[in-house]
Amino acid sequence: MSAKSNEVMEAVASKIIASIEAGIVTGEWQKSWAGGAIAMNAVTANQYKGGNLIALWVLGEDFGSGYWATYKQWQSIGAQVRKGETGIRLVKWSPIPCKDHGPQEACSSCGTMVPNVFTVFNAEQVDGWDGNPDAIKNLDERIADADDFLKATGAEMKHTGEGRAYYSPLVDAITLPSFESFDSAEAYYATAARELIHWTGHESRLDRDMAKKWGDADAYAAEELVAELGAAMLCATLGISDTPRPDHAQYLKFWVGRLKDDYRLLWNAASQAQKAVDFATTLVADRKAEAVPA
């Protein structure tokens, strides 16, 4: 792990810690990672994922645009970062060559990865780029898309009068309160997304075991952090506003303590969350493709 990549991870974790600690005092903490929009490279159209997505949401929360690029990338399309602007540093993990596979072959099979730090600037920090973002869907369209997505996963979802939402790995099913009991349609789908992230961790899917990194005693709360981050990512993908869960307060002090001990755990949780989102979106895409007549 390089010193520069450590600095990047620590900066994001530190801001989240400060936000949580302030929220514990006031009782009004709002997730700084609930960005509500996908962050995308303005040149390649690739989406930023995992810890980098969280970093852009947390450190770039004052920007209204979801488009980012490096200094040279902006120049390549005729735009110019304004003098005095400060970018946000991100980390890209790349496989490296090794003697076992030849000097020119990346060792992805060995899992040998090195971090490379790079800096991006938001579209609001440049001149000479008008952009051409996709038309924003109205709320009804977004809700319909979210509904279709959840159904296409094949996850069993039960609606009961229990008044709480949870995923049971024992019966491999998600339980949700009735749709009408939520304050808004978006609150319902944000809650369903959170439980769907838990669902992806089942042993028959990703077999996610947070105890390996966090320890047996902290595994449950760590899984809740993965679900929180994953729900924000999935909601952004679906165009739905994420909403805070009413019982998040019980986890705040735990998250602060563990992130202070090792800020890299945030990156681990974000990585697990991204894997969960990628699993769900790939699953839906495959099932929709199978449904198309040959």
C-alpha cells in the first residue's frame, strides 16, 4: 500500500467520521455518501465504482454535476480546468507483471495489485465543456424501472404487517412492510435495495463473510455498512434517492470506532458493496436477455 493511496483513503474516512460524530451530537446525521447520482468519467463514459464512487460523493458533495475527468482528459476534449481549482484524488488498483508470468504479463491471476493515485476534476471546475448528459427520467419512470429491477432479480420479497424490513438468510427471503406504510415510493425502494444487498451475500450467491476482515464480533455491523453503501450505489444506478434507515444510530459509534482504528476498512466495505451491486445488475441483465425471444 503506497503512502499516497493511504492518504486518499484516510481523507475520505476522516470526513465520514467527522460527519458521523457531528450527527451523534445533534441527532441529525445524514449519510454523506448518499450521493443520489452516478459519478461518470466525462471522456470515457465509464462509471466510478467502489471506494472511488464513495470518495467523489463524500469529498465532492458540493458539486452538482456527476461528470469528472483528469486534467489531461479535460484538455483532450477541448476543456480547461480553471486555475486554482483543487481536484479529488482517487485510487486505481492495477495488476503488475511478475517473474512467474513474464515481465510483460499482468499478474491478475496471482492477485498482485498495486495502487495508483490520480486526480480528477468536476465538470463545474472547467471551462469549454457544455456536455450532453442524458435526459433525466421523471419520477414515475424511475419508480417503474426500480420495480422492474427488483422483480427481475428473482429475490423472494414478502410484504407483511410486521412494521420492519429485514433479510432472513435462513429462509432466503426479504420481508418488507407494505408499500403504503412508507412516506414515499422512493423510501420504499431505497429500503428494498438495502435488503437486496444483504440478499446478495447469501452462501449461494457471493457468500460474503465480513468476519474475515472485521472479526466475528463485528461482522454483523460491518455487513450493515456494506448494505448502507450498496443501497446508495444501487439507488444511484436506478435514479432513486437513498433515504436513511431509522435504526442507523445504533451503528454510528461502532463505525466511527472501527474506521478510526483502520480507515482502510471503509474501502473494504465499499468494495464488497460494489461487488453486490455488480452481482445484482449482472443478474438482472442476464435474466432479461434470456427472456428475449431468439
